[in-house]
Amino acid sequence: MIPHQIRCHAVSVNTESKVCPGIAKTEQGEVYVLDARTPGPRGICCQAFTALSATKLAMMVTEKLEGENQGSLDVRCPHGAVTFRLSRIR
């Protein structure tokens, strides 16, 4: 089985500047493709990646998820500043 690629979009950053105050400085609108390797060259925040990991894995290796909302799931980073939307790339 070839796993699904997952599109990871920083759909909102809850600051006036729309830039995460954390060390990675994630900006609203950033998009990553998650598959067998982590994205680069700038890459995703390591703490956010850890928070997304279980959801990403489930979306990669299953055909259908319970609770899927129009093919995507939203996950907030551990600090609460950034909301990422995960969706399968068809």
C-alpha cells in the first residue's frame, strides 16, 4: 500500500502579525506536503509536527476516517497559536 500524501496548511495564527511567537515563526498560509520525509527547506515547527503526527499517520494509511469534515481535519499546535488543516492529496 502506498500511503496518502497529506497537505498541511497553517490556516490561522492567533496573533496580530499572523506569525507564531514560537521559535519556528510559522506564518499563516504556509503549506507543507507530509509524506515519507518531513518537509523542507524551511520546514514545519518540530513541536507542531509532533502534535500532528498521530492524525497525519491515520490519514496516510486509512481509506476513511470517522469525523472527517469535507476531507480535512484541523489540529492546533501545542501552544495554541497555530491551527493546521490536514487533508489528503488525491
